[in-house]
Amino acid sequence: MPDAAPTTRRRAWLRGLLAGPLALLAALLTMMAGALWLPEGAAGLDHLVLPVLVFPLLWAGWFLYACLDPRLPRGYAVVGGAALLQLGLILAHVLAAKAGGA
Amino acid sequence: MIKLPKQQTQSLLAVHGWSGVLLGLLLYAVICTGVAAVFAEEIGDWANPLAQPAPATLPAGFDARFRELAAQVDPRHHEEILLFPSAGKRWHLLFHSHETGADGQHLERGTEFELDPNSLAVLSRQDGLVEDIGAGRRSNAVAEFLVDLHVRLHLPNPWGLLLTGTLGLMMMVAAISGLFLHRHLFKEIFTLRRRRGLLTARDLHVTAGTWNLPFAFLLAFTGSFFSFATTVGVPAMAMVAFNGDVEAATEALTAKKLPEDATPAAASNLDQLLADARQRGGGGDIAFAQLQHWGRADGWANVQLAPREGGLIGDILLYSLPSGGFLREQPFLGHTPSLGNDLVLLMSPLHFGNFAGVLSKSAWFALGFAGAYVTLTGLLLWTRRRDEQRNWRWMNRGIHAVGYGLPLALAAAPYAWFLLPREGAWHPLDTQGLLFLLVSALVILASLLARDLDRLRRGLLAATGLALLGLPLARLVGGGPGWASAWQQGQTSLLSVELALLLAGLLCLHFARRGAQAGAETTPASAPTTAEQA
């Protein structure tokens, strides 16, 4: 029982980390990578505009999910996995652009 | 009714409460100023009216006046010319050019004329960097003070926008979590128990909040978009798609490209061009015009019109400057119609409520007011429930100071515009800011010294009422047209604002007085404040 309070406090901090900076990072990376995988549309700008437009919704969505998932490790896996996936897409694009430029 | 497991409900309850308390006071400030800013145009016109009301559109002879002024500025500044209205429908004509500074920074330099909308006489002229010209504009200072407080809390860019964007996100989170938490959503919409004290206050908060949920979400979403689009969105997109070049990203989204041709070519008559644009736009007012490469063969004019009656968005029309011919209807973003362009254009009327004139603005004002009420009562309920704890009692004082002091400081700020010199060394935005801070400091002092928070609340309400009632008189002292003259000249906007101020002032006095009577009649109502005195 004496360990219950520190554990609860640690979980609260971990939850805060997930719902705060990590959810923001996931939303930012999803927005940035959206420019790479969304269709360009007739004017060639939908892929640039739509991610910016839905950015507040992305952040709110990740934030609420991070607060609600009862299993913290799964929350980290989902938010972190999504963020890493988008980061991988962005890095691949940047490296390909550099290789093309060279 | 939305059923959730107990643990998730508790998590949501914590999110709902803390998201409200942590940033609630700042959010309240943003909502309060946003409510007033719905009528920013009318407030600007009211604070600085012309002796003779402006005509619906630019008077004939604008083209001749334009050419006369163009001849007075450095020809380099013919590169880009902006035309837009401000307070009292004064027209601003900004000639400017783009250059690269010594440190490689992009700079805009030019000359701006402020024109009387009736005679087109030059009211003022400013030369220099466009940034400084913008900071030096004075005619719309009362509305600008409100809008700037709403948009970025008077903090420097980009921090103010980032803060208000984050507040918008918290409001969105509060709205979504509120939707899940209020299990008896439809029942609570109509539940108002007529009992004094905490229960009724809770019912009012829940009922106003429940009705207001979709609107709160809408405002929070669109507000966050406006705050983050330029500070986070465009730089992030530029990083991915334009190798970090923000200028290139902006150019790709907004530039109206015509083939480059620097051959000198006389520009066509602007009176005819603007008249044609108004006719194509259903007779709507000119909201904004951008002229590029005036006097060159590739010159073009982009004319943005106010929305047609019943429409959400005004037309944007592209013209050739040498021929004066209509080229095409121009999307706000890109060169051809797109889903992204349509959705971005929708953000503005949804946030500002300016799509159906005074009617939609009044609806947005009322809904925004309900939002401010929900925020304030939510904070008060939260602290009153924790009234036995010392820290929360201090928080309760803070909420009273901000909740009832902010409207007072906002009502007091325009006195600086009306009663102090407008053209002196001090910019009217600064004098208003100083008066705002002075009143805020006095309110904070009063809230620290107050022994009875209910008396403080009533005192601040009464002071706000008096400040609102005095504003029309201050305007008259400041040199504006009298009521009879305004009535004769059909300045209904001015009279409507003054009527609204008088009504709001009387309502504040009424609620201050009613609160006093209720407090005298029923001691239980003042129970929370007796704990404060203990």
C-alpha cells in the first residue's frame, strides 16, 4: 500500500506526458506528413491546406484519446506508433528530395 | 445519453474541470473580447465617425485621385497597391514594394494615404516600412484594441497567437468532454430549477453550456485554425513541401500569377473596373482590392467584394490592369476552385458571424455571450464547491476580479481615445492599454481588500454600468456628431451602438441592484461569501 501513491503520481505524470507533448507532436507530424499522402486536388493545394485545416481537430483527438485509453502502454504504443509512422514518411521524403537535389 | 465506464467518466471529469480552470480565465478574456469584437466594424465606425456619412461605395473620380497620388510616391512602390476601408469607411491606399534588407530579411516599404470617403481628400500620409505604417494607423484604434486583445492578448507575435490557439484547443476539449459528461443531455437542456443558491447556478451553467456546445466547438475550432494556420501550419507545410521556404509556400497558395511582362503600359480607368466588379458581385461593397504592377503590361487587379445578400462569402474577381477587362473569378487560394479553398473561406464567416449583416452578428454576439457566461459560471461553481480550502478561496477572488473586472476595464479603455489627444506622441492603442491596465490594477486591489465578494461583484457591475452609460457622452465630448445630427444624416449604425451601450449599462445597474436586494432578502444566497470572511 505505501507504494500506491507514488505509482498513481507516476501514472498521472506519464498520462500528462502522453496527452500533452506527445499528443501535440503526433498531431504536428500527422499534419506535416499529410502534405505527402493526401491527394493534391484539382488546384494542386488540397494536400497543403487540408492538414492545416484539421490540425486543431487532430490535436484535440489525440489529446482526448491519450486521456481516455485505460491502458497507458497501449496509449503510448498507438500515439507513439502513429507519430513514428508519420515521421518515417517525412524523413523518407526529405532524404529522397536531398538525393534528387544532389 | 452517452454511457461510459466509471474510470473513463472520472478521467473525462478531470479533463473537463482542469482544462476549464487552468486556462479558464484567459479563455474568458478571449471570449469576452471576441463577443465585443463581433461588432468591431460598427464599434470602429461609432468611435470615429465622419461628420458626413460615407457613401455606399467609392465616389466617382477615384481614378483621377488615384493617379494624382500615384505620381506623388516613389514609382517603385507601384509594384503592389492595396485599397481597403477602416473606421467610418475611410479608405486606405497603400503603395508599396518588396525588397531584401541588409541581413537578407524580406522587407516591404511604401507610402499610405488615408482618404475621406466623400471627398477623397487626403486625411493623413505615412511613409516607411509597411510594418511601421500599420502600427501607425490611428483612425480605427478603438476596434483594433479590442480585436488585438481577442486575437493575441496584446502579446508579441507569434506567442500571442500560439497562446490563443492553445486556448481554443482547450475550449474544444472542454466542449467535447462536456458532451460526453452530460449524460442527460436533452433533459438538461430544459432543466432550470427555480431555487436560489448553488443548485440554480449549476442549472444555469449546464443549460447555457448545453445549448452552447455546438457553437463553442465551432468557435474554438475556427479560432484555433486562425491562430495556428500562419504560426504553425504554413511553416510546417513549407518545411515538408518547400524545403523550409515559407515565402515559396505562401506564394504557391496565394499568388495570382500572370505571365511576367515589364513593358510599360497605361492602366485602364479604375472607376470603370471597380464598378464592373461591384456589378458582377451583385452590388456588394468593395472589401479589399490588390493591384499589382500598376503601369506595366502584366498588371492585374484582384477585387474582393462583400458577400451577396444571403451569401456566406464574397466574390474575388481578377482583372487585367492595362485593358480593364475581367479575367476570371479568382479563388482565395490557388488558381482554380478546390475543396481546400472552399473550406478555408468558410472559416471566416463561421468564426465572425458576418454572413448576414447585423442579424447574424447579433446571433453570434448572443451565443458568444452565453459562452462567456458558461466559462465564468463554470469557474465560480468550481471554486465555490471548494470554498472550504484557502487556496480555492483566493482563486475565487481572482475569478471575481477577472470575471467582473474585465468588462469594466474594456468599457473604460475607449475613454482614453475620446478624452486624450489622438495625434500626440502616445498612440491611442497605448493610451487605451494604459487605462485598461490602470483599471485592472484597481480591480485587483479592490478584490484583494474586499471582505464580501458579493459586494465586490455588485460594485464592479455598477461601475461597468456607469462606464457604459458614460461612453456616448465621452464620444460627444471627443467631438463626434450629436444625436440629432446623426439621426438627420441617417447614421443608424452610430445610434444603434449608443442605444446598445445605454441598454447594456442599464442592465448592469439593474443586476447590481437586484443582487443587492436579493442579498438583503435571503441570507443563504450570501453563504459562500460568509465563508470568505471567516
